Amino acid sequence: MIVTATEFKTNLGKYLEMATSQDIFITKNGKSIARLTSPAVNKLALLDDLVGIVPQETAMDENTRKGNYSSLIPTRRSARPLKRMRNV
């Protein structure tokens, strides 16, 4: 459900009750500024929503699963341009 910030402030109790069964999107000047949701989230449904977001090439490989994160840490050579940029 989408409501304005003014409507939300006026009927806070009503929307708190409704948030147990559905998300409440709060808008201000036509832009979404907040979402009121229940803390009892269906975690399986949340995981289903996340499937496919991470591209396959950046997904965890065998080394990452075993705790070897060295491939994710930038080398010293790749860090030098960043250091120069900070001094500018």
C-alpha cells in the first residue's frame, strides 16, 4: 500500500496494524521515502527474491567457500592509483 507522509502521520495506528500483513510505502512529494514492514519476514520468500541478482562470474567459487579470499583482495599494484587520487 502507498500512502503520503501526512496520511501516515494522521493514521499511524491504522498503518501499524496493516503493516503486519503488508508493506506500507510512505511517499513525500510523490517520491517514496520509507517502507514500513513486518519484522516477521518469510525468509524463504526473501531468498527466492534474491536468486539471480549476483552474476554467475562473481558468485562464490571453490576457494571462496573454503575461506581463501586472496582472489578478492586487491594487489598492491592495483591500490597505487587509488592512493594518488586521494592526494589530489
